[in-house]
Amino acid sequence: MDMILIPAVNMAPILPEILLSVLAMILLLINVFSPGGQKSSLAYISFLGIIAAGVLVAIGWGVHIESFSGSVVLDNFATFFKMTFLVAAGLAVLISDSYMEREGCNQGELYPLILFTVVGMMLMASGTDLMTIFLGLEVMSVSLYVLAGFNRANKKSNEAGLKYFLLGAFSTGFLLYGMALIYGATGTTRLYKIAAIVGQMTVPSSNIMLVAGMLLMMTGFAFKIAAAPFHMWTPDVYEGAPTPMTAFMSAGPKAAGFAALLRLFLVALPTLQVEWSQVLWVLAVLTMTVGNITALRQDNIKRILAYSSIAHAGYALVGFAAGNGTGTAGILFYMLSYAFMNIGAFAIIILVSKKGETNGNVSDFAGLGFKHPLLALAMTLFLFSLAGVPPAAGFIGKFYLFSGAIQKGYIWLAVIGVLNSAASVYYYLRIMVYMYFKESTEEFEWVKVTAPVALALVIAAAGTLIPGIVPSVILEYAQMAVKLM
Amino acid sequence: MSNVLSLTTFLPILGVLLLLFIPKDSKGVLRNVTFAVTIVTFLVSLLILTGFQTNAEFQFVENVPWIAAGPFIMRYNIGIDGISLWLVILTTFIMPIAVLSTYTAVEEKVKEYMVCLLLLETGMLGAFISLDLFLFYIFWEVMLIPMYFMIGIWGGKNKIYAAVKFFIYTMVGSLLMLVALIFLYFKGMQAGITDFGLLQFFDLKLDMATQIWLFLAFAFAFAIKVPMFPLHTWLPDAHTEAPTAGSVILAAVLLKMGTYGYVRFAIPLFPEAAHKFAPVIATLAVIGIIYAALVAMVQEDVKKLVAYSSVAHLGFVMLGVFAFNTEGITGGMLQMINHGISTGALFLIVGFIYERRHTRLITDFGGLSKQMPIFATVFMIVTFSSVGLPGTNGFVGEFLILLGAFESQLRWWTIVATSGVILSAVYMLWVFQRVMFGELDNPKNQKLLDLNAREITIMVPLIVMIFFMGLYPKPFIDKMDPAIKKLVAQVRVASVNTMAIPCADQSQMPAGHPGGEMPPGHPSVNMPAGHPVIESPSTQPAAPVANPHAEK
Amino acid sequence: MENLNSYLIVSAVLFSIGTIGVLTRKNAIVIFMCIELMLNAVNLTFVAFSRHLGNLDGQIFVFFIMTVAAAEAAVGLALFIAFYNNKESIDVDDANMMKW
Amino acid sequence: MFDKVWLIPLFPLIGFLINGLFGKKIKNEAVIGGIGTLMIFLSFLVSCGILMQMIGLPPEQRVFEKVLFPWIHSGNFKADMAFLVDPLSVIMIMVVTGVGSLIHLYSIGYMHGEEGFYRFFAYLNLFCMSMLLLVLGSNMLVMFIGWEGVGLCSYLLIGYYFHKKSAGDAAKKAFVMNRVGDFGFLIGLFTLYWWFGSNHNIWTVNFVEIKAASHLLPYGGVVTFATLCFFVGATGKSAQIPLFTWLPDAMEGPTPVSALIHAATMVTAGVYMIGRMSFVFIKSPETMMVIAVVGAATAIFAATIGTAQNDIKRVLAYSTVSQLGFMFLAMGVGAFSAGIFHLMTHAFFKACLFLGSGSVIHSMHHALHKIHSHDDAQDMRNMGGLRKAMPITFLTFLVSTIAISGIPGFSGFFSKDEILWMAFANSYHGNLNIVLWGIGAIAACFTAFYMFRLVFMTFFGECRINPGAKSYLHESPLVITIPLMVLGALAAVGGYLGMPKILGMLPNYFEHWLEPVFELANEYGSTYAHHGAHPSHAIEWGLMGLSVVIALVGIAIAFTMYVKNTELPGKFVAAFPTLHRVVYNKWYIDELYDYLFVNPCKAFGQFLWKFFDVIIVDGAVNGVANVVMSFSGILRYMQSGYVYNYAFSMALGVVVMLGYYIFK
């Protein structure tokens, strides 16, 4: 009698994912069966869950386990990114509660959705098969669509959800088509195998199906990381989505997109590096420039940060285009510090804005500097870090990204990058101009810093400043993560 | 006291921590504490001065690992030599004065102001002592932040424009420098250099094309900071809007970053390229001298006038530095210090009358000498120091610069630059006359009070330094001399390298080459054509040129 | 081999039609249907390749795609409803509050 | 004694510091004036000591260098704070401290009751110190301290009445014009330094060392360039064409200042400098000629202007310019010691003249003030017949006038005649000699004319002062008249120190004294001098007689026009209105300079600022920002808000990417 062979599956690599999924489902149940009101407890539970997952992830540092027949891997690269996602999610959870309370949309589903997103992102980071990567991507995306439109009563939120969904699904189509072509060209969906097969091709770059597949996949991920010209959704969705979710979206999924794309290109398609480097070179320039230049004329602060987030994707792409150790380590470092600084900045935006997301213009920050000096100081730190001014983490990140490009010989790319960076200073400074240099028209009496938000801010500030002064604490890990991949 | 440098640099940061515990409203305490901190910093920095050995080596070196990740190794590598020594002392010397000047000038947000001042001090000191290129860059950028806030928060009417312009302008330059810095590192890595330590890069042999690009990137960043024509327009704006202490520090120390950058980094790192571009830079410097003087002459706002005069003065510094000989660079270094003292003093003076009258328009004044004799005296001394009257500090620097530049290939530039001496007298005396002389006819000016004790206290050290450096600059020159000699030697080796090639190829220098030209009426046989007229070093035997006229 | 090519061409045409539909249609649901069309074109490609290559990976992929498409549809329709509730329209021209 | 030379500038410095720092508190005029005068007098005593010692030494030992402390040492360059004592500097310190002491003393009376009395004395002391540094400096740098220092003091003292706009303007003008000269000085210095250094590895600015190495210098060429530059410096300081216009304006300062700075000492610095570096100047025949020509031209040019001025001090100012021209003429013809000699005698009589005019003005001012008249106390048209009221002033003034006019027996005669003779007889300029002599002689005639015009208008004839004030006119106090008398006496007899050989009564002490200084220069000069027939004694006698006649003619014309036939000047003006207007307005040189330099400079400055700096340079900077910003505006509107547009952008991106790789 034939036995049905169930392959031995090592669940260890996806323990954090399992933990979070289970927790998410439990939370959903709690939410259903708990009386209305006390939603804050859900936030605390999910925060604890995230910490627990973080511990699990941390334990996995240094191990290299493949599982699910080689479609999932646990390595330092995945671990580093998973940590990044958890940081983003943790901070997002901390700043969500009071915001949702204020906006009156404190549905308990929020936290499970965040957790599912994280699960999806983690799968993207550790997936070594096109299928797992796709699944991770979709788990993340579907949850994000909901999160973007989470504030059902808010028209902007609706619109954000709608746009994100339509365009996201559209981009998925390209991604899948690309995967299909790769599959057709190589006959497999395992990244290692793809690499092996492509490596045997005499001139892989002349294989149109392969190149087209690569480009279409890149399109799909470029959408996620908001690279021009696939970035158009970003400002609208970031503006419309509930602010904590915007913060989360700008940090987590972007990192996840980079994680998947890095693994895809560096593991499966290193032989096509010349091709994808060229494309990324152009994309990087476009993305940085479009993001920064457009941001100059924005007034809505969320929109400014949305464009800024596009620009930051561009900086990361500079490192990616270089494709060397320095550049990719730079991406890892940058994504983590970006999570700290950007979510930190959004946290302050949440505090300063009023119900219904009014008060979201730059001018509404006028005089904050002397009414709430600590908040303003934190904001200043985040903004300087975003602008890439030392001694903040953002500077070190950019330093490594641009160094990668220079090491690779892309001097002009680096030059365009730094010029962009200089232009970007303008709109970051503009916010500071309002905070410090303009007289306040408001007393900011509605600004209340609850304990979770304060915690989030402290973590974010520490995460922005400390790696700026002693970058080794993170950089060393980023280096290892890239090396062992 | 091996870590006295670090102590000096980070004492102000400790001061900031101290300030955080002082309530916002006790302004007096805030001021006094800040003053005390800066004084202590100054005193500690005197330990550096006394412990400094007069030689060309870097001293008080601290070198500990800092960042090591990927291809990069950055170290906390600091130390000073005769060149940076005086700039460090200048910084610690100016700071208490700047703090003291704010006692009545700044009434709002005192705590923040003091924090900015102290942070600025750390930033500036850090930049002067860094021997690690990366560390230098960090401090270089960090300085911008407090200055930005000082202009933006406590500035005048157009403060936002000025502050943002200041920040972005400087940032553009320094970011390009960053690219060059990284590129240089990778070049160095190929040659076996292991970290960002500056000194190893001096031995790096780079090909000309690379040098040129890197030099241009560095030079651009520093030229903005200096500021050199035509990259100077941020300066008048920044100065006019900045509060007095800000202007003082900006003029006295921050601008020195640019010139210091040339001396410490751009020139010794890329000596051949520096030689190649010396005529260009000298041209810009000379244009700056004349141009800024002419523009200063017609200014209506005293502060703007002083700002433009800074451009002119720093043009002199640049000219001296690019003479590439001991006299020129010594003059340049002295002039940096002199400019710090004199122009700092000028900004203080402008601050004094601005505090009293809340205007800086020249036409609003006139005849103040009658009402404010002490002020008049002080103003006059500083004016003449700025004009470069012999006996004051300004002269020594300017003279050595011009002398050095005249000896070098920049002879014609020097002659034009020297005419700046006339123009500086024109605009400084003209403004002095319009402010201090004439009828005291504006009723608002008739009740002005003369300088009070605090203000006199502020000015006295500056005036003492004006005369001390003017009459006995020896200690200053002696301490910096070995370091400068070393620099000159570095550069000279390079110049021989660059010059050797064209000389071998073409026995004749093209006509019109500045190196080969003589003043009018001078027989051109004095020097063999093509001989680099940098100066015939004293170590060589006297130039074996027989002068046909001598025997006549 | 012609077999494969014709499948591929059909799927490419289908994909293009879907894409053009997304670009030209205004009704969100129609747009979503066009996207579904694109996904199905991909499915066709996968199956064709799978068949051609003689391994099952492609077909498994198709199952996942269909599942995900269903999930997307669920979420998408929910979002459409929320949008409709506020705007009384499902026309993407009305989703134009945020721009510039 | 020689090594105590540093005391000489130190005393005035102490006086300056005491009066400058504490003068305001001391308040007592006698104390302030006393300190000031005492300090310079102490310097005078030291100078006398040095002189005595030097007289006792053989000529070759009369050079001594005192290094006080190292000043600027950098690279090859070395300049110490060091003083040089030699016959030339001793003469200068004697003049400066001697005349200086008298003028200090005089100032106590003259400045009595002035606001800022202490300030005046402080400045005066500072001036003396600077001047002494100038003449004592053993290298060009120390000389340059003094050089600019006297410029500074001149600035301060001209601007003493700072509330008057004209005073401020004049002060600034003086300083700036001096600076133009300093520019030349510096370039000259650089050139010499560089030339010696790069060609012979001699890096020096020290006069003694340069002198020792001066044989290496070529004739002409680089030396011409350097010396012309130095000469530009001299024209600035000594108010020669073209940089002379500041000196008449400098009369805005108090009269003692005019006497000390703008007659006796500072303005002669240029002459001194040429003398000090005679061994360099002589190496350039071209420069020597330029100096001679400029000197002669200035002498005549300023003299013409002097004939038409009505302000008593302005006449004297132009006279000074003219006399300085004589000195330069002397230097230019290689008669260095004659130039220095004239410098000394001129210091005596011109100081006396200025102080005398000050005495007159003082008295006039006092008288007019009593009746609250606003008449100009310096305008000679308001004076006349003052000799009765002010006999001592008149007498000393007359003696000095005779001296300057070149009447035999008085000091000016000896020195001026020597210059004219040397202009005629020198062997450097060939046929130009006669022209130089002719111009000099005519200038001398003008000198006699306008000086006696001044005397006649002031002291003779009708008293034209406001009748009410007449009774208040009186002789000045002793403190004023004593210096007048001393200077008057010196003006009368000072010339016997340097009596021309031809007169044979006394040896030419002066020339002997300076011989070691100018020996070398004369030696260099002889290498290219034209050794033609030396003019005979008969010619010398003849020319001497001629110059006396010329002087007498000038006096006679003045007597005719201003004493005998007082309507003549009016007729003359009516006959030549244009000439008079042009001369009266100083040949419109100031206006010309305004038109050529000052206004274009200001306009250019305005242009550079308002147009070039703001619109072009800053405009470019802001333009970049604006372009980026407008680009931002365009990009912004691409974000239309429509989903299908966004999708289109994505599709387009895909198509472009695919298209590039498929069809490349």
C-alpha cells in the first residue's frame, strides 16, 4: 500500500509567523466576544505579542534553516528584516490606540490586521520560492488595503482604500505575469534553482522571456516600495489612510518590498545584475527626483512625508542599484532606521492633528517648538534624520547607500542622490521653520501625549539617534545579514 | 591630561546638560552658567596651548575605534598641530565673548539660545580637531544645526529666508564633498589604507584626473563656507539676519572652517590639483577682494557692510593660502585669527548700536562720537584693525599674505589684491565717518548711552588681542610655523611633480603664463623661462642666474 | 511548440485587454474585473508553461492565485461598499479628493 | 646713548597712553598739556644726546642698529622691531622732536578751552611716536608702521572737529589718498624683497642689508618698477602730483596740526624715504627723472594755486605742497642732502608760518567771537593791518616769509638755492636740467609773490575786520609766542648749517654730515652721469643772483598789488576771469578726481551690488531654487488624483522598460 509521504516539515523557521497568526486569530475572537469599549487591551496584547515574536526572531539570529522543501528559509537576512517589520508594527500599534479612539474608529480588527500584515511581510522576507513570496505579498497587501480604508466613515480613508486596492491589484497582475514568465523560462519557482538554471544559460540577458519576467516582477515590487513611475498611489493613500497606518505602511511594506526584491535579484538573478542595475539606476534617479521635487510644494504634512517616503525609496534604490555589500547593507540599515524616524515623525503628526485629521498642514505646526519643546525637539531629530544630517541614523544610512554606489563606480548616481538630498532639506526645514521660526497661533491644548505614544516616541528617538552616533550597533548586523544570504 | 582635547570639545555639551536642569525663567542663571562653561572651556583650552610642543607633529592625539562596518573603518581620531591649535583657541576665546554679548541682546528663549551656542562650540571645536575625515564631516554638518536655529529663531525680519538659504547652500557643497570623501576612501582602500584617518591619505598617490575631481568637490564645499566669490551671497543674508552673537561666531569661527578646510584637507590631499587650480582660486579670491569691497562701499546697512568686508578679508586669506609658501600660508592663518577677532569685534559693535537704536541703517546715525566717546574709540581701533593698519593684527596677516603671494606665481594677482587695501580703507572709513562723525542731528541719537561696563569688558580682550597680535605676533607664528613648513613641503613636492612634466615637454612656458611673467620693465631674463617661480627655496643654492645688469 | 506559443499569445492578449480595461474604465467594479482578467491571463500562462514543461509547480501556483484573487475580491468589494456608502457612487472619477 | 634710541618713540607713546586713557579724568589742561609736551621734550633731549654722541664719532661709526624685539618672522621673511641710528635719522628725529616740542607747547595755548583737549594731546603724542618710528625704523616694515601710523594720526587730527562734515571728509580723503600711496609702497617693497630673494637668496627688508646688497641691483628694469612704486607711496604721503589734493583739505584740522604734520614732519616722509633708499632710487635713471619732473611740476602747479587763495591756511598749504615739490626736485636730481636740508629749513619756517597764522586765527577768532560775528576768521579778506595788534607774530611771520622767499641770509635761501643750482648743474638729466631749473625759478618767484601777498593782506594795509571786533585783537600769550620766536630764529639762521661752498664763509656742515648716507648713491649715480663740462663758478654766482632777483620781483609784484595799488588784483581778475576761476578752484583737480575715480567707483559699487550681486549672482542661486520649485509645480499636477492616470503611469513604465530591453 502506498504511503502518502508527508515531507518532514521544520516549522522552526516560521515560528514567529505562526505565533503572530495565532495571536491575530485569537484577537479576532476576543474582539468578537468581548463587549465593546475596551479595545486598548487588544493593543497591549498585540504589542506584547510583537515583543514575543521579536524574541523569537532574535533567537533565530545566526541560524540558517531551510524548510518547506526550500521555499522558506530562516537566515540573518530574513531575521534582520523581520526585526524591522516588528519595529514598525510595534511602533504602529503603540501610536494607534489613542488615534483610533479620537477618530472614533477603534474597531478591534485593526490589531489582528496589523499582525497579519507583519506575517505577510515576514514571509516575503524569508520566502525563497516565487510562490511563498507571492503569498506573503498578498497576505500583506490584502490586510493593508483594509487598513488603508480602515476609517470607514472618513471619505478620504475610503478613497485611499479604493485607490490602494485597485492599483495594488493591478500591480499584482504584472508581478504574477513576471513570475509566470520566469517560471516559463526556467521551469521552476525555487529561487536557488532559478539561479542555477539561469547560471547555465550562455547569454541570459538575451533570453527575452527571462528579462521580461524580471522587469515585470520588478514592476510589482516597485509598486510596493513606491518607486517612480509606480509611485503615484503613495501620496493619495498616505494622505487618506489613518495616520498610524500611513506610518506603518511607509515603513513596513516598503521594507518588505525591498526584502523580497533583494532576495529575488541577488539570489535568483545575480547573473542579470547588469540589466537590473541599469533599470534600478534609472528608477532610483526618477524616484528620488520626483519624490523630492514634488514634496517641495506640498502643504499637507502627511503628503510631504509621503513624497519624502518616495524619495527615500529612491535613496535605497541607489544602494540597490550598486548591488554590492555596502549598498545592500545600507538598505537594511536604512529600512530599520527609516522605520524609527518616519513612524516617529508620524506620531507627532498624530499628536498635533485634531479629530477628523484636520490641522494637518505644515502651517498648523507654527510655534510648536516653544509650546511643546520636547515634541518639537523629537520632531526636529526625526526631520534631520530624514534629511540625512548627522548625527542621526538617516545620515549613516545614506552614507552607506551612496558609498555602495560610489564603490560600484556609480559616481553620478551618488551625485544626483546627494543633490536630491540637499533639495529635500528644504521641505524638512520648512516644517522646522514653522515649528520654531513662526509665532504660534494656537496653544496646542489638545495635544495629549499618552503613555504608549510617549513610549513610541522614546523608542523612535533612541532608534534614530543612537545608530547615528554609534552605527555599529546596527550596521554590523546588517553586514552579517547581507553576507550570509 | 592626554584627553584634554576631548575635554575641551565636549565640555560645552556637559554645559548643555547642566542648562537642562535650570528653569526657563531664571535667565540670569542661564546666562551666567553658560558664560562660566565657556570660560572654563577657554581655560581648559589654555592647557592645550601650554602643553603644545612647537613641532610639526599632531599632538594630543586620541585615536580610538568608533565605527567599523563593511568597507569602512571610522575612528575617533583627533589631534591638533600648529594650524588647528590657534583656531581652537580662537573658538574658545570668542565664545565667552559671544555669550557675554547676549546678556541684554537676547531676552526671549534664553535657554534655547544658550543651548545653541554651546552646541555650536562643540561642533566647531570638533571640526578643528578631527583627524578622521568622516569625523570631520560629522562635526562640519553638526555645526549647521545650531547656527540654523540661531538665525531662524532669534534673527531679524527676513530670518527664515536667510536661515534656510544658509543651511541648504552649505549643505549642497558639503554633500558633494561627502561623495568625494567616499570616493577618496575607496581609492585609498585600493592602496591599502585601512580607515578614514587623514594622515594616511597624504601619502596617497592619485592620478591627476582623480585629483582634479576630488579637489573640485572639496574646494566647492569649502568655497561656499569661506565664502568665495561667487558663492558668497548667503553670507550677507545670514549675517544681517543673525543675532549679534550668531554673527560674531559666524564671522569669527564658522567662516574659518572653509579656509581651514583648504589648508588641512583640500590642498595637502590633492596638492597637484591644488597647484593646477591655484590661478583660478586666486582669481576668484582677488575678484572677491575687490568686488566685496566695492559692494561694501555702497551698503546702507552697517551689518551688511561688515559682512561684505568679511568676503574681502577671506579673499586675502585664500590668496595667501594658495601662494603655497610659508609666508603666504602663515599670513593666511594669521589673517583667519585676525579676521575672527576684528570682524567679530565689528559685529559686536554693530550689535551695541543696534541694541540701543534698533536700526542698522547708516543714515540713521551720525555724530555718535560726541555722545559715545568710548564707543567711538573702540570702533575706531577695530576699524583700523580691519583696515590692516600696521601695529594692529590685521596688518601682520595681510602683509604676509601679500608678501607670500607676491613671491609665488601669483604676482599679478597680488598687485590687484593689494589695491584692496585702498578700498578697505575707503569703505571702513566712510562708514565710520558717517556713523561717528558729523552733526549729532538725529534726536534719537542724542540720548544714547556710552558703553557700559559689561560691553567694555567684552571689547577689552579683543582690543588687547588686536594690538598684541599686531605688535608681537611671534608666539603665534612660532607655534604654527613647523606645521606650515611641513604643509609647504608637502605641496612643494607635488608642485615639482606637476611642473616637471610640462617643463620636460616644452622647454618654454607659454607666454602669459603667470609663473613666467615679470613686472613691467623687468628684464625677462632674470629667471629661466619655465622655471617655477614658486620661490627658490632657501634649502637650494641661490638661483644660479647671473643677472646681466648686476655687473653693468 | 506552436501549441505553447498560441497559449502564450492568447494569454498575452488577454492580459493586455485587462490592462487596457483598467486604464479606460471608470467603474471600480469593472476595473476590478479587468484586473481579474489579467490574473486569469497569468493563470493561463502558468498552466500552459506547466503543461509544456511537464512539472506541476505552475499549476499549484494557479491555485494560489485563484485563492488570493478570491480573497482580494472579498476585500475589494468591501472597500467598494464602504466607498459607495459615503459617495453614493462607485465611479473612480469620484475618488478624486486627494490629488496634487 | 645709541642703544637708548628706543626711548625716543617710547616717551610720546607713554604720553599718548596717559592722555588717551586718563586724559578725560585728569581734566586739568595744564597737566595734560604738560605731560604731552614733556614727553616729546624728553625725546628731544634723548635725541640731542644721540646727536652729541654721533658728532663725537668718526663718520664710518655713525651707523647703529638697535633690535628691540623680533616682530614678524615667517619663512624667509624677517622683520624685527628695530631702529636705525644714522646721520639721516638723527636729523629727522631732531626736527621731529624739536619742532614737535615747540608745537606741543604752542598747542597748550592754542587749544585752550577746546572740548577734547586731552584727545588732541594724545593724538599729537601718538603722531610723534609714529613719525619717530617712521624715521627710526631700520627696515621697511617698521618704517611702514610709522608710515601708516602718521597717516592714522593725520586722519584723527584732521577729523578732530569731527562734528564738521568737511573735517570728516578731509580726514577720510587724507587717509585714503595716503593709502593709495601705501599701496605703491607695499608693491615696491614686495618687488625688492622678491627680487633679492629669488635672484640672490637675500631675503630682507632691512635698509642696512639692502644697502650692502644694493650693488647687485641692476640699473633700470625691476628697480625702475620698484622705485616707481615707492615713489607712488611718496607722492601720497608728501602730497605730490597726482596725490596732492588731500593736503589743502587737511587744513580742516587745528592749526598746530597743520604746522606739525602737514608742514614740518609727516608730509616730508616721502622725501625722507627717498633719501633713506637713495641707493636704490639712484639705480633707476627713469625714476629719478620722474621724481624730478613731478617735483618741479608740483612746485609750480601748487604755487599757481597758492596765488589765488584767500584762506590763510590754504595759501600755506599750497605753499607746502610747492615746497615739497622743491624737495622732490632735489631728490630727483640726485641732490639728496640738499633735499633733506630743505626739508629741515622748511620745517622751521613753515612751522613758524603755520603757527603764526594760527596765532592770527586765534586772535581773530577770539575777537570775532566776542562780537558774535560769523565772519570767517581764516579769510585774509577780513584781516589787514594786524602788525600793530600782533607785533611778535608779525615779526616772526615776516622772518619766515623772507626765509621761504629765498632772500639771502635767511635759511630758505641757502636750501632753495642749492636745489635750484643742483637742478641746473646735475649730471643726470641732460638737457632737461635747464627746464627743471626754469620751472623751479618761476615757482620760486610765485612763492615770493603769494607769501608776500599773504603778509601784506594780513599784516599791512587797512584793517578790514569787523570794526567792533578790532579792539579785541591782541597779541597771543607767551606760550604761543615763544615757539614762534624760537622757530623764527631758526628760520633765520638755520641755513648757515648748510651754506653752499661757493659762499665760502662756513663749511657745508650739513652735506658733510650726510655724506656717509648718500655716498653710495652718488657713487652709483656717477656710473651713468653725463660727465660734461662742470658749470663754472661764474654761472653759479649768476644763477644765485638771478634767483635773488626773481624772489625780489615776486615780492615787488605782491607789494604793488596788495599794498600800493590794491585795486589791481580786482582788475586782474576782471581781465582774466576764466584763468582766475580755474586757479581759484585749484584747477578743478578735486572735481576731476571725483569724476574719474570717486563717482565711477561708487556707481560701480552700486551696480555690482544692486545688479550684479543681487540679480546675477544671488539671482542665479535663487534662480536654481526657483527652477526646482516650478518644476515641483509641474510634477505636482501630474498627480491628478485619478486611478486610471496612476495606472497609466504604471503601464507606461512597464511598456518603456520592456520596450527598451526587447528592442534594444
